[in-house]
Amino acid sequence: MDERRIAALELLERVRRHEIESETQELGQLRAEAGLLERAKQELETSMDEGAQCADPALRGYLGNFVRSVRSEIDRNQKSQDAIEAKASKIADRVAESFREIKSYEILRLDALAQRAKERAAREEAELSELAQIRWWREQARRR
């Protein structure tokens, strides 16, 4: 196998690994953002539940607006969270595809290295065989 091909496969592996690192960082940031939105959503739901249990009759008139406002905010958070999850899913798919590509490059490179080692061993075996034959002929010539 050509040394340049092996070097090219190594380079492709390194490039893909670098791409995966940057995409996994982005994926981590998106998941952290989704986690923050989920916590905010839970806090809003808790405040809505607590606000709905208001015993003060003067505040009951504002309760409907408060609940609508909180539900609206929860819906906005959910839409943002859904958008983030969709983007994260696409990135995760790209990362998985990149891993498959890296594995393909690695298999090709390792096969090439194994073939090179096999060819080297065959050459060494041939050289050793030739040396053994030369020694044998020399021994035969000395014995005569």
C-alpha cells in the first residue's frame, strides 16, 4: 500500500475527529440550554400552581391573567426547547455519521498497514530463504 494513502487516511481520521469534537461541544451547549429551559418551565409551573391557590379575594381578579401569562411563557419555552432538541438531534446524527466514517477510514488504514507488514514479512522471508540457499551452496562447495 502506498505510504501517501495511509497518511491521507490518517489525516482524514484526524480531521473528522476534530469536527466531532467541535460538534459535540455544540451539542453539549444545546443540551445545557435545553436543561435551563426545562428548569425554567418547571419553576413557572410551580409558580402558577402556587399562584392559583391564592386565598386573597382581591387578587382573584388578576389570577386569570396571571395563569394565561404563565402558560404563554411556558409555551414559548417549550417551542424554544423543541427547536433546540431538533437542532441537537441533527448534530447527533452528524456526529454518528462522522464516527462511522472515521471507523471506515481506520479499517482501511489498518488493512493497509497489515498488508504492508505482510508484504514486508514476505520480502524478509524471501531474503532469508535466499541467504539460507547461499549458505547451503557454500557448505556444499566446501565439502567437495
